[in-house]
Amino acid sequence: MQAFEAGTLLGRLARGGDVDLAPGEEAMLAELEREGLVTKAPDVSAQRAELERARKELVALASAARNVDTEARERALRARVLELAEITSRAEGAARVVGGGAGPYRAGGAGLESYVVTYRARSLLSDLAPRLGRVGRMSLAEFRGHMDSLREVLGHRARRAQSVQALLRGSQPDVVSSVSEGALRSAAIGLASRNEPERELAATWGMLVQGLTRADASDGTGAPEWTADQEAAAAEGMILATRDLGSLGPESAAVVHQQRLALLRRYTSGHSEDALDAAMILAGVPDAIGEAEELARAAAAYGTPLPLSAALVLRASRATDRAALAAQIRSRFSELGEGADERERTFAAVLLAIVGQDPSVLVQRARDLRAYLARFSPSGMLVPAALLALLPIDLPETLDLLRMVSSELQRHRFGAGGAESLSLSIKLLLATALLARGDEGDPEERAGFLRFEQLEAAQLGLAGLVSQVPLSFAALTAFHRPALNATQEYQQAYQPTHSPYVFGGGRSWG
């Protein structure tokens, strides 16, 4: 039986009332019953009659003289009413089935047979409904296997993230003590995508945070340019960008620091967040600056200033005129009043331009997602919505996947709730989708529902910088850390993640 067939029939039965079976659906109904997805509704007519009599007697007792006997009778009646209500509720919403072309589907000639959809079936329908159009040709058994696999891999990464988080605080406590709990949780989500032992990941991360912090403090430029939370994210990005964890050492932190410092002075007009994000992206494509400069000049001609990191992301777009497309999307966001400011609209537009499709479709998809995310925070939600819009699936399935990820994180007591939990859920969902596209033995590769054939690394923009999934995720983490944590930062009135300025504003374009 195909998933589409099972879902369609279960949906009709779940609505109750009379259900006319088409020819051949009697066999499907019998199979659903064998699977424990539907069951014959019990005949509770006698119990319903008794329940009605008991309720009437209770009403009469309310106006009767109070004595020991009436009070005892009332207690007994109330207990019986509860018992009868539970029994009769099992038959509520039953569907009366009529057989296709063969008259009523009867039980011993006693009238229409009634069926109720079990809790197990309702759980199946909640999984199937958002995906019905895409997975309908699968067998029901295959669909259930895929969903079990998906839950397994989400639980696997959530457990790893929980374990990694517990270890991060104890790694190099002299510097890590300044890192916020929110930054630690975000780093743990990213580090959990690696398969090395959790202790090794935490130790390497702590070593890199220490190295970056000391390099920033001792470079002779005065006050440190990067905060403790930024150093935590930089260390995370470095780990995700390497194939060999053992290749990272204190000297690696010094190299990254010098690179971000050079970018800060030459390209980002002193904006440290942009310099840091760009340094993480350039780890995979060190020769990309020239192309980014050309894109920034082209975008500026369309009235869309691009920070360095945004220009580097736009490189991955498959559109013929990438700069024009990004400018068109940004302009549409402005017309619709989407986004808190031009900075947010710019980064959302760059993300959507990566896909290279009809801008009106992309904008509407992002707006629909933002409307949902706005339940968690009234602002800072446009860029996370654009991130989710990159998944090549319908909106209901996107939201259901987000619900599943959030449930796993909550089950593992991971996150502070509200907007931060939403940010972490988006990050874990995108990481899972990226890992599922690889061929390195990650458990995500077995979760067919996230192995989207249309999901090329390039469609995630930063993921297009390199072909390997771990490097792709490194780029995603590096750039979108501010986006993924946007709600938290807005709520805490944190320093804005980016400022509206033209990439290269501190140098001549020649």
C-alpha cells in the first residue's frame, strides 16, 4: 500500500461521518486494521444510555435534601459518570464505512460498521500530511522507516550537542569563562556535526579560543577587536572547516587572526564581525576576493551596498546577473516593509539570490516563513526565514521539520527556550540537510527525507565555496552565526551583527 493511499484513506476516516469506500479500498481498510492504524469502534450504545441516566440523576440530587445517603449516592454517580465518559469517548468521531459498489460494509447485518483511527495512525498522519505530495509513491512501510531514521539521526546529533556543551565550559576555563551560555550552545550544535569524540572536539575548540583571544590581545593594535562570543564562533568555524582535527594548533589560530586583521583593515572599514565571517569563508576559497570585489561594484551600481561577507556569499549564485537579482530582491523587501533595516534586507536578498529563481516566488516563500518565525520574535527573523527558504521543499514540510528538530533539542534539555531555541533548531536542521548530502558515512545520509536531490551545496551559498559537506557547513556556520542568533541578539540589544556600509569603503576601487 502506498503512503499516499494510506494517508488519503486515514484522513477521511479521521474526519468521521459516513465514508464511501471506492472499489478496492475495502482491502486497504483491512490492511490498515491489521497494522493497528484503525480499529472497529466498540458498541457503546448501552453505556451512552446509562451515562445519560446518571447525569440526569445527578441533576436531580443537586436539589434534593442533603443527607448521608444522598451524598454517598452522588459520589458513586460521579465516579460512574467519569468511567462511562471514558468508555464512550473511545467511539467518538467514529467513521461509518460503506463498501464500494457492494452495499453497506456490515457487521453481521447489524448496520454500518464503524471504525476509529488509533493514536498511532494520528501520529502517522501528522508525519505524512506535510509530505503527502512528495512521498506519496513510497510504500507505507518505507515511509515509516524513513521517519524513524530521521528521528534517530536528529536525536543522535542532539545528544552529541548536549554532551559537547557540557564539556566546553571546562575547556581552557581562563578564557572560556567569558563566553556566554548562548554562544556555547550555538558552538555545541555546530561541533556536534563532527564525528570525533566529544572530549577531543571540546579540547580543540578551547585551545583555539585561547589562541585567538591571545593573538587578538597581543597584536599591538590596542583593545581587542573581537568579543569572547565571536572567538567561540571562530573556533567552531575553524574546526568545521578542517578535514583533520589534529592539524589544528595554536599556530592555526594565529594564522586566522592575521587574516581577519588584514581584512578588517583593508576591506571591512573596521567592522570586526564582517571581517571574521569573511575570514571563515575564505578558508575554503582563498582567491575569491577578486570576484567578490566585482560583485560588490556591480551591486553598488544597483544601489545595493554589499559587505565583504555578503559579496563572498553571492559568488555562489547561479543567476546570470547575480548582483541585479540580489538588488531586485532587496528592493522588493523594502517595498513590502520586510526586515528591520537595509542590513537585514541585504543579507536575506543575497541568500535568496543564491538559488537563482524567480525573485517573486523566493520573496513570497521567505515572507511566509518569516510570518511563522515572527511568533518567536517580532524582529530579526527575515534572514533565518531566507535560510529556511533554501530548502527545496514545501512550506508545511519545512515547518514540520523545524518542529521535529525543536522537539529533539527540548527533549535533550538543550537551549534556553523561545527565540534562541528557534535559532538553534534552524542551525541543526540545516546542518542535518548538508550532512545528509555527503557520502562520508554520517548517519544523516540514511535519512532520505533530508537527502534532497535538488539540494546542491551551491544552493546554500556559503556551501558552494567547496564541494565537501564539512567545509560547506563551516561556511554556513561562519556567515550565518549572526543570522541564526539574530533573535537573541535583538532581544538583548546586542551590538548589531552587521552595519550598512559598502564593502571596500575604506579603499579605492580603482
